[in-house]
Amino acid sequence: MTYDVAIIGAGVNGAASAFHLSRRFKHVALMDQGSIASGGSGAAGAFISPKFSKGGELKRLISEAFVYSLKFYQDNFPDLIDVKPLLHIARREDEALKIRSFKNSTELKIVEQLKESMFSGLNRFAQEQESIALECSGVVDAKSVCCEMAKGVDFICLKVDSISYENNCWHIGDIRAKRIVLSTGASAHLVPMPHIRLRAVWGHRIDISTTTQLPYHLHQLVSISATDSSGKCAIGATHDLNFKLNDEHYIATQRQELLDKALKSVDLKDIKILKDYAGFRSGSNDYLPMMGRVADLKQTLKRYDFLKDGFKMPYTKAIYHKDLYMLNGVGGYGFVLAPLLAKKLTDLIVEDADEDEVLSPSRFITRYAKKALVV
Ligand SMILES: Cc1cc2nc3c(=O)[nH]c(=O)nc-3n(C[C@H](O)[C@H](O)[C@H](O)COP(=O)(O)OP(=O)(O)OC[C@H]3O[C@@H](n4cnc5c(N)ncnc54)[C@H](O)[C@@H]3O)c2cc1C
């Protein structure tokens, strides 16, 4: 059998792609070297919250994705999302401005009347800073939601070393597919893409138990989820470019950093660490995700040799690999962005639509050509 689509990488990007693509194609395969959500996605606290910044393309995209994904998870996986209000507090004085600007421009529902009760349990450090409370935000069960999104497609446990296009279809070892979606997170690219640099940022988070009841999700120095009925809550996450794998001292330091930061906001009593999670987020050079067709860089540079002189090329005019797509670079917002981006990718594949200029992975070609080819 030849699959209609093979998705390589079963993190939240691959699983959300499996969800949407399987509604449009009959034979979809999802592949991973480990189990579903065995990479960065399995480590996520999986908070579904917007980006509280002043403006910009990333804020606009995350706002759209936040509204989409809250509804998506509630409609499709209501048992796997904990929807609660969100109290977001500035980390420093200079962030107050961003929060005020967000308040003035957002269409999301802000809670004014609940604010006093939300504040009563907080420490002074949290009470004194500018804050905003949203009526709705969520935390999803990261691993379970990925597994559920992937239900109904063929899961194949395989480390893919290479892919090749021959006789009108893609070959992944013995497996054949008409199209491929690459959603391999922070791992090395499977086809040459030197113009796309991935930033891998290590993150650590913990689940704890506490006797303190936190009735809402809280963001300040770290994110703390509302306590569930068993007294469990998630605290995350650290950001580190220089991680140390399997180093007990390093793990203890990361754990302590999370606890110290959480306790600055709220006095969580009788803490017991239940579990540690860690993994990579994968980000792009301009912090925006990459969703769309994969360009054949060699052919594109050959066709547009003026690129080396610093002239620009419309992204849509890149020479593309046939039926090869990617979804990556969702940074610290994978669970917010993936449902919407996977839907957009599915529409692009089905309708053979033009690339989205903001999200196109080809946006890095011009700059790469200018830098790499000028002698
Ligand atoms: C500690 C932590 C906390 C986070 N908290 C949040 C949060 O609260 N909210 C939020 O929205 N996001 C959060 N994130 C970010 C989110 O987890 C990432 O954005 C998301 O996991 C990215 O998903 P992905 O599918 O791109 O990558 P991954 O989950 O890493 O998936 C890539 C998959 O590809 C597989 N793969 C790679 N190469 C190959 C190959 N050659 N062959 C076969 N398989 C391959 C890997 O095994 C892996 O399973 C957090 C991340 C971390 C680390």
C-alpha cells in the first residue's frame, strides 16, 4: 500500500497533523523513533494561554491559535483539558506596560470581579505587580492528548534515517507515501535545509503535590497549574541552552529553580515532588513557526542566481520538493499553535494553496543566500 500521507515525528505537531489529515485522506501513517509524544511534547506542562506582549506577528498568531486550540481541545477531548481562569502577573516593573497594552487591545474576556479572591492567596511579590486575569485558559494532558489526536492513523515506530523521491512517490525504507510531512522537532533535518536553523532550548518541569488549593492557573516567574482534586499541580518550565543529560546535580538545580520561582508568587504548602519531565523546544531564528512546503535549496539557488547579490525572491516562487511539507519551530507554544497550524497545513495540502508568507519555511532563503554565497 502507498500511504496518502506519511508524517515523520509524533510530537504535538505530528499528532495534530494526523488528526486533521486523517479527516481528508484515507491512508495516513504517523512515524516516530520512540512512542507518541516521546520528545519535547511529552515533557510539556501544556498550558494553553496567549502571549502577553504588546504586539507583533507572533502575538497575533498565538492569539488566534489560543482561541482556536481552547475550543479544539474542549470540543474533541473534553476530558483531557482543565479549563480554569488564568492569572498572569508581570515578572518585573517593565512588563507592566505590556500587560496594560494587552488589556487595552485584547478581545479575550477579562475577569474583573474575581480579582480580589484571586489575589488573597498570593505573596507580596505577586500582589505588587501589574496583572491580568482571563476568564478561560487551559492545561491539557500532553501525552494523552497527542495519543488521542493520533487515533485512527497507522503508528509506525521507526527511526527514519533518510527519505527519497522516486517513481512519483516518497520512500521511507520499505514504506511508500504520496506526501510527507516533516514534524521532527529539534532533531536534524531529513533533507538538506541549511537555510533553516533550529534553536533547541532545553526545558524542565515538575509535577508536585501540595495541600494548598490553587483554583486558577497562574503565570509569573513560572507557570503553575490549578491544583486538581488529588492535590497535584504542574510547575514549569526552565529555559536552558546548556543542559546536562542524566546529571543528578543539574536536575536538582533545575527542580530547585522551579520551586524557588513558584514560591515567590504563592506559598505552596507541604510540597512533594511527584515527577520530573524534560525535553527540547524547537524554535526558528525569528521565533515564528514554520509551516508549509519544503524548498529544494540547491535548485532554488540555481534558478535565482540573483539571490547571491542580495536581491529578494517571493517565497512562493521557491523551487519546491514535490509533495514535501513541514511543521516545526513552535517554541514554547506547541500545544497552543499545533491544532491551528496543522489545520492550515492540511488546507494547504488539500487545496494546493499558496504559501502563507509569514509562516513559509522559505522565508529564510534570501538571507541565507546573501550570507552564504557572497564571497
Ligand atoms: C519542559 C517543557 C514545557 C513546555 N510547556 C509548554 C506549555 O506549557 N505550553 C505549550 O504550548 N508548549 C509547551 N512546551 C513546548 C512544546 O512542548 C513544544 O512546542 C512541542 O513539544 C513541539 O512539538 P514538536 O512536535 O515540534 O516536537 P517534539 O515533541 O520534540 O516531537 C518531535 C518528534 O519527532 C521524532 N523524531 C525526530 N527525528 C526523527 C526521525 N529521524 N525518525 C523518527 N522520529 C523522529 C522525535 O522522536 C519526537 O517524538 C514545553 C516544552 C518543554 C520542553
